[in-house]
Amino acid sequence: MTVRQNPCRDTTPDATTCHGATAGESSKSEIKVSRLTHAYFTKGKCVVAVDNVDFDIRTNEFFTLLGPSGCGKTTTLRCIAGLETPTSGSVELGGTVVVSERAVVPTHKRDIGMVFQDYAIWPHMSVFDNVAFPLRMGRRLRKTEIQERVEEALQLVNMREYIDRRSTQLSGGQQQRLSLARALVRRPRVLLLDEPLSNLDAKLREQMRSELRLIQQKIGVTTVFVTHDQVEALSLSSRIAVMKEGRVVQLGTPRDVYMKPNCEFVAEFVGSTTFLPGRVTGQAVTCTMVDTAVAELRCAPNTDVSADDEVLVAVRPEALTVTDLPVDGHNSFSGEVAVALFIGEAVDYRIIAGDQLIRARGNARTQYATGASVYVNALPQDCVVLRTSALSSGGNT
């Protein structure tokens, strides 16, 4: 079986991203994805689901593919798993090429475990038989070894006491743990997770996030996690690849993706952001000056923009403080409180400044009333200068 030629378009390397997304380091790579493209025709129209994607995943890393529905993240994961055959490009697992233009290694011969969004639990089997199933396929193991491995996997996910229970008697969270135990029972080199927490309620999802990260760190398995949930991605990942329209638009640590978004799309998709349109008025070693409708702002330096460029200044709500008077060393501008919502640990404000609506997060101990005149303050390093995104909204399957 060979990789198909792209039926839709040329796959020459394309540097079109929000602002220069880069692949990971190649040293000690467990997974290497190179120029991966997956395209198909539907209703006479060509759809490019994955568009010339490159990244390396390091051994024992928790790597997340993050993006909106239809961005190509699940298709990328399925190409790594062998459940989809890409149009072009290659995938290496543990230094072995499993997808290339010459050949495709079948899924069962790749050293992977996978958890699906719907868990794929067999309802007619017990917990034990569900977990034991992968061990009974392929090479024969002794019954005692199967028993030991199943118990070990269930113990890892805190499900040992349910070993004899019918799978239909499990809650959603227990089914999620069962699916994870089944994926880990063969002790794979790579664990693939396709939105495994999306069917859980908010409280259980938060609990499972912590458990999943602890399990991954304990066993040291290289993990690829697919999600559209920004909180999951930020809290679990070693690194995040943000995808849009089949492309990786930014690749970096959670802190870099959140604090240093490289384009409007990433800043808007990952977390909440206020965007202030403006024009670059000057550059200095320590800051970029941008004239906006609310004030001339000192911003984090961005050498990729020049004087008179039209830009956006992105500021996170928690980076803005709300006060009675301007704060020294900050960008400060006046405004009027339009909305003040007490949310427990903070007050969520909407503040009108000129013709701009600013979102800020204030101290819960001090709440300004609607209509109050206030100052909004931000440190220069928290004001990120962005070019407007070259990529339109939307995406592919």
C-alpha cells in the first residue's frame, strides 16, 4: 500500500502560518511528522484536511493538537495511528518510518495505544475482558501474564476493584478510565488520545485532567492529545500545536502560546483577549509604540512590524487592573464600567474606553459599580503587538 498523490494541489513546503510556526526539536524524537497532507474529494470539491504539517514529538512528551472543529487535528492523529492514509508526507515512530510515499505500516504493527472520544467499550464484555482484549490478539501470552497485566493497568487508573464488573454498569468517568487502561495494557511507546474528556461533566473533566497527567508522568509514555478545549491543552501539555485550516499556526509551550500568541487567531482562540486596533509609531529596544483609540501604548517589542504598520494590540483580561487613579509604570487610560460581574474569585468587567469595549478581570474585594469612572492599566510586556491574521476563519474536516 502506498501513499496517494494529492488529488487537489501541490504540496511544496508552504511557510504560510499566522506568523512563522516552527517545528519542534528533532533530537530524541519519538514521533516525526514531515510534510503531512491529507486531501480528498467530496461532492466534486477538493477538501485539504491536513495541509503540509511538520512537527517532532520528543520522547515522554505530552504533545497536544489544539484547534476548533474541522481544523484537521483528529485527521492528523488518525494518520499517526494508521487509521487514515495521508495523500503525501511521512510519519516516523521511534525512528521507524510507518508512513511514506513507498509504504504504509498497518495500525496493528505500530507500537501505539489509543483512546477514542466515545471510548469504544465493548458492552458485552466485563471490565477484565475489555482490558485483556489487546493482549489476546497477535502474540500469545500465558493466562497468568494476561491477568498480571490487566490488574496492573486497572490499578494504574484506580479501577482494580471493578475488574469483574460488566462494562455497562460503569459511569462515564469509569468508562473513560477503562478505555485508558485498555490502551496502556500493551505498554505502548506512544499513547494517542482523541478528545477523551469531552463527554464528561465539568467537575469530572477537571478531576480526570489531573489524573491523566499523573498517569502519563508515572509511566513516561509519549502522548499525543487532541482537543478543542484550551484549558485542557494549557494544563496538560508539554507543548501545544495550534491548528487552523489544516495547518499548524503556532507551536510552543503552553506559556508561550498563551502569553506570546503569534497571530490574531491564536490570541482569540486560546483564552479571552481584548484587541485594540492601532498604528505603529515607533520602535525601541524595550518596547514597540502603538497609537490606539484609547491611548498611545508601550507594548512588548515586536521587530517584525515597522512604523506606520496597521496592527492589533492584544491584552488578556487578567493583565488589566482597574483602579481609581493611573498606575505608575503602566499603560493607563480612562473608561467607564459598563458591566461588573462577580464570579467568586474575581470581578469580570466590561469597560467602555472611547469607542472600545475592554474586558478586564478585577480583585473580588473591590467591585466598581456600573457607570463608575475608572482607569484601566496594563504593563507594557502584557501588550502584544500582532499583525492581523492572514488566515480567514473556518477550517477543514
